[in-house]
Amino acid sequence: MKPREIASGVYWVGAEDFDRRLFDSLIPLPDGTSYNAYLIRGRNSTALLDTVDPSMVDKLKDNLAGVGTVDYVVAHHAEQDHSGSIPWALERYPGAWLVCSAPAKNMLVDHLLVPEERIRVVADGETLALGGKTLRFIYTPWVHWPETMSTYLEEDKVLFSCDWFGSHLATTDVVIEGVECIFEPAKRYYAEIMMPFRRIVRQNLEKIRPLEIRVIAPSHGPVYRDPGSVIRAYLDWTDDQPHNLVVLPWVSMHGSTARMVDRLIGGLAERGVSVQPFNMASADIGKLAMTLVDAATLIVGAPTVHVGPHPAVLYAVTLANALRPKVRFASVVGSYGWAGKMVDLIKTGLPNLKVDFLEPVICRGFPRQEDFNALDRLADGVALKHKELGLL
Ligand code: FEO
């Protein structure tokens, strides 16, 4: 796609990647993604904000074909989907400075082998005047690497946020109004990338609160002309209070665990508790991550394989532990054939979650009436905990 002017003298010059389906060999990209780079033309100088994934450097070359001079290449983040074409940009514009935060300097040298002498480190709050366009650099650490930085364009009130507020979405609609059409990709992105740093994201939200922001221009997905809506969504996602929701990753081998999960879902629903189950044999882990953003309770449903939980469920446990959601309660339901340490292994797989463990329900073979009664008591317990938190 050709460059788009998103504000006076400010151009999107990035690349839409409609076909990419996996990020970091881990994160599903059902809607592709984009690598947003921006060109800001001042009266005296020109700045390029970020670049694109190296696989798409030709798109960046096309979009900069008519740009004779770039004086500054701003690197908000050293991860290669944004920084990977910086070596090309520095070669194309031999007089350009590479501008970055102090923690980013060594990372850019280590990851991209760029020459140190081309790097100009800027301090938190430092400004750079391009002539009628003033860039204010704002350190916004851990969204989602330690070196991440944002830029505020003072005259046009545009916040270039790099990864945070982003969404993995390839679209020809480079600029959008509102957040409704982008809510799911933006939440999915937050869940997968930002949630482990929820409290620091919250601090960064406080840091930008004094700014008048008319536009948020992230480095993935569309530019927001109504930034208040995505900021409000981030305030909800990073809030300590969960929702009245149970997330239930489960898998079954011969039907016993499936029957237990079915009874538990019904019992919770009857008590007014929302449940989102994920059969890990086919689950979209992005949707699982999104559900973990809001859930108050995590219940794992697993059969026993040898002595431990089914590996597909352990994947969900590992994911939940890594993403550090704000869940308050957890439990385990499942079955075994002759013996097992399933519950202990699931519990020890969740050290990052500060949760109150509710009594697990484990049966031998197919569940009997006493097992169904125990599942109903677990549903009672979850409903009570949610009530005590004011969620129900
Ligand atoms: Fe989009 Fe953390 O890179």
C-alpha cells in the first residue's frame, strides 16, 4: 500500500502482512498483522519512526522511494518486527542518527549489529525539534520489553506508542474511528503481549494521562482517531477487579473428564457464573489468553496420562502462568485410572498466580453420583467467592 497521511505532514509508511499466521513461532495471527512505520516531515528535518519486519523491507523501500533525506530514525523498540529494517535505513540514509532510549542502545547493537557511533540516546522527556514538529520521547518501559519508548508529537497531539495499544490486524483501513471494530484484535494483542506486565502497563497509562492525545498511532494494526476508547479498554484490562467469569481449559481422552466438565459448566451457569470452556485438543490459544484477561477463576479439567496431567492441559497451565492474569481462584477437576499426581503437578505449574485453590474434584474412572455432587459443591464455592468479591 502507498503512504497515507494520518496528520498534517505525518505519513504511515509501513507494511501490511495479510498472510502471516504465526508470531514468535507461538502466537496465532488469524487476521495477519501490520508493521507500522511513520514519517514525520518538519521544516528542517525529517524523522522515520520505526521500520518494518525484515521480510517486508521492500514495502518500506517503496514507501520511502521519494524521500531524499531522513535525519533521524527513531527506534521505539528493539524487537525485530520494528527494528529489523533499521540496518537498511541507516545504509540508505548515511547521515541519519538512530535515536533510542538508553536501555535500547545495547539491545540494538546486539540484535542488529548497528554501529554504535550512529546511535543518539535520548532521555525520558527529551524533545527533538524538526521545525514545526516537536517529538517528545517518553520512556514507557515493559510494554513489552525493558527498553520500550513512545513518542508524543506535540503540535499534532499524536502518541506513537509502538506495541502497546497495538493489534495484530492487517487491514487497508489504516485509520479507524472508535474501537468496536478493533476491540477483539486489540484485546487479543493485549492478552498475548502486555498482560504479563499488567501493573507496569497501568503505570504507563498514568504517565500519559496528562497528555492531550488526539490520535494513537501504534506499530501494529490501525491508527486510532478516537484514542479514548482504547485507553478506556486498557484501563479495564489492567484493573485489579476481575469479572464474573470462569475460564476452563480442559481435555478428555475417554469421556470421563468431559462428563465432569459438562456437569460443572451447567452447575456454574445455574448459579449465575459465566464460563468459557476451551477444549485444548483444538483451542485457539489467543482466545484463551483473551478470556484470562477478565476471568476471576481458572479451573483446569484433565485426565491423567501415566501419573501427570494430559500434556495439552499442561500447555494451558504454562500459558496461564506466563501471562500472569488477575485470576483470584483456581481448581482442578479430572479423572485417573489407577494413580496420579495430577493436582500437585498443576498447582506447582502456577507459581506466578496468587490464587486461592478451591477443593479439586478428581474421580477414578467414570464419574459417579458422589463426583457430580462434589462438582456441584465446587460450583457453589466458586459462586460464593465471586459474590464475596462483588462480581455476582
Ligand atoms: Fe511488535 Fe514487541 O514487537
